[in-house]
Amino acid sequence: MLSHTAFRFIPKASPLIVLAMLASVASPQSERTDYDVDKDGLIEIRNIEDFLAIPDSFAGITLNGSSDGCPENGCIGYELVSDLDFSGLTNVRLPTPFLHQVIFEGNQHIIKNLKTPQLVNGTFGFFESVRESVIRNLRIDNIDWAAPGADYLGALTPLLVDSTIVNVEVSGTLRGQHYTGGLAGVANNSVILGSHFTGAIYAQSGLVEASLGMGGLVGNGENTLIYASSAMGEFILNAVPERNFALGGIIGTTHTHNAIIASYADFTNIKVDLVGNLAAHSPVTIESSYSIHSADDSELVAVVEFYSKRSYQEEAVSAVEAVARADLVCPQKEVDARCNIPSLLHGWHTHLDSSGQHVWNFGGSTELPVVRRNLVFDLADNDEDGVVNLLDRFPENPAAALDFDGDNKPDVWIGACDADCQEASGFVLDDQIELPIYPEAPNDETDFKGGSFALFELWFLFGVSTLGWRIRKHI
Ligand SMILES: [Ca+2]
Ligand SMILES: [Ca+2]
Ligand SMILES: [Ca+2]
Ligand SMILES: [Ca+2]
């Protein structure tokens, strides 16, 4: 098991080392008198210098020691207002601040071309630790990070705790030692929505056998929920291990329960079982997802209608099909009579975003199903248990969120819900998860939304900016 020491903050080894090159091009920050020009409560990050100046947030949300221009009660986070291109900059040492109760809004901007020299830090990511925070609408392109000694490595952060990641896309190469994930090294009590990794993760075979997790999105997952997300790419190994306990296309190792819903891994891997390229092992519940782990078309694809194995459960509840790649390519709708297995994607239409748009796009007759990239997620969380209303089957009760089989008995407790909380909830934990019963897919799947989406999005964004944000109960 992962010990609690994993989440202890590691003191920073060195003071902030700002790029030497930047010193000559930076404009004097003292001229800046308004840090929130558009008055949305988010301090504008205009360039790399601003980005590198984001401080640890425990003492408040400021930049260069100032929050001038923020609302009376202070700012609630930061927002990118331009792309940040690190290409040509060498020997970059990021300050990697702690984000605590912060919104980091990417505004669809791109942070790109950051290459690191060999790092010796114990942990590495854009943010040293992300707690009770939201990172959203961000692209990170073409990173190339070598941290062969890092215990925890993730593009966003090595440690994601009690946080939500929304609409984040990362591409690049990661070389870590232990817990490594395309988004986060370790994710604890967190939710990942509409987020994707494309690239390569290096793993040494000796470490694979030592069960140190590496995953396309998350190296090690604890009470984490992943929805409408994907990982594409490959694990690169220097030798073939005896067994693979540790490499998963979405999540590597799992401690306590994790859930993967309406997601896919097309991530080259070795010696996995059918479900094992989504997560390396249980406890995990997987619904309406698929995995491909072979670089060629010769091997079978795992199509997971439903799979659930909790830590105390001896037998998995499982509805998993091993099919040829062509069988997964074929369907253009959920029930497609033209295909070898007409009902292969049974139940997949039930997964929606906050606008009612379907998560899955089944594509044409020569394309694999993919998760749509323009999904919208309302972060409202009435019971403040960390699981957004959209995915919370008990949206007014903070003790539980998941009930896959719909029997109104929670399948797992929320990670933060202790014995007293469980007792007070009035719930009895489900002792036998059954296969979910899905409604029939609509006959005419032109009902699927997609084309006329822009109007809703405008309305939605307006609604959000009017009502403000919620990050758990702390903000
Ligand atoms: Ca702003
Ligand atoms: Ca909730
Ligand atoms: Ca709940
Ligand atoms: Ca149940």
C-alpha cells in the first residue's frame, strides 16, 4: 500500500530559478496595477514570466506579492490569457507551486515545448501539489521530461488530491522512476473529466515487477473517478518483465476503489489481461470503455460493458468482450445490425455531458469510437463530496456517489466518508453489485446531439460567469 508519507509535502530543494533568458525580455512587473483586468476573479497569466511567478497558494492568491484589481474577497485563481511556448529555452527549472483551493483556467491556451534536463527532484509536474483545486480548459503540448529519479511524476502534478481536472489535454514524453501518469503521478479523491494524454511513458521492466504504478492518465489511483477521458500512445520498456502488475493504459496501480467510465486506452502495453490495459489491477469499476494494448492489429481488443471488483470482493462482476479490432471499428451506432456483434456497445449511449451531449462518438465504419472533445461539464456539486452532480447518483448525500447497478445501495463510500459519516448517511453498502440494466438505445440515433451545440455552450458559459464558481466547500 501507498503510505501516508506519500502526501507529505516535500520541502523545495532550491529557491526559484528563473530562466536567465527571461530576465532580459521581461517587462517590469511593477508597472502592473491591475491583476484581474476582466474582473472574473482570476489573475491573468500573460507570459512565461507570470507563470513562473505563481506562488504557493496557502497564503492567498497573488502574483508578485500583489492582488491589486481582484474582487474585495480576493481572487480565486489564475487564468492563461496567451499560449506559453518554452521552445528554445533550456535548463528550465520550474518553481512548481502548490495549488491549494485554486482554479487554474487555461482558456483553451497551450503550454508547449517544455523540455527538462535530467531532474533529480523527488516529485515533478507543472504544479508541485494540487489540492482542493480545479484545473480546466488547458492544453499542454510536446513536453519532454526526464526525471529518472522521480518518485512521483505527472504533467499537471505529481500529487492530485481532492481536486477536479476538466478538459485538459497533454501530449509528450515522460520518463519517471515510480508513480508516473500523463496527468498526475498519484490521484487521490479526485475526479478527471474530458481529459486526454497522447504520448510515451518510459518504464523499466524491473520496476514493473516491483508494482510501482504508471498509467496513461494516473500512475496510482485512490478513490478517483475518471470519465470521458482517454490515453493514446505507448509504454516503452527496456526489457519484457515476467509479469505486469503496474502499467495501465488509464490508471497504473489502484489503491482503494477507482472508477473508469466511458473512456478508452489505445496504449501499447505488455502482458496485460483484458481489463488490465485500463487499470493494471483491481479494485476498480469500469463501464462502457475499451482498451487496445497491441501496436498491431493482431491481438484482441477489450470492450468493457461493465467490470467491477472491489477490494473485499473475491469474484469480479464482469461483462467484457474480447473482439477483433475490426469488430470495434464497425459500429456506427450503439446497436448496428451490419456488424458481427450488433450490440457490442450496449449501454454506451447513457453517458452524457452536462449539456446532454453524448460522450461517445461512434464514428464512421472505418473508425474506432472516440470520446467527443467538445464536452461541457458543469462543476456544480450540491453535497460537496467532490463528485459533480452529473456523476453523483446521490447528489444530496456526501457519503456516496456511485451506484452502477441502480439498486440505491451505494457501491462504494466516498473516500473522505469515515465510519461516523457512513453511519449518519442512512445507507447500507451494496454487498452484491449486479450488472447494470441499460435502457434501449434510441432507434434513430440522429437524436444524438453534436451539430447544434454552440448555442448551448454560449448559454452555459454565460451562466457560469454569472453565478461564479464552486470549488468544494472551501471557496
Ligand atoms: Ca481575470
Ligand atoms: Ca456530489
Ligand atoms: Ca453524493
Ligand atoms: Ca448498488
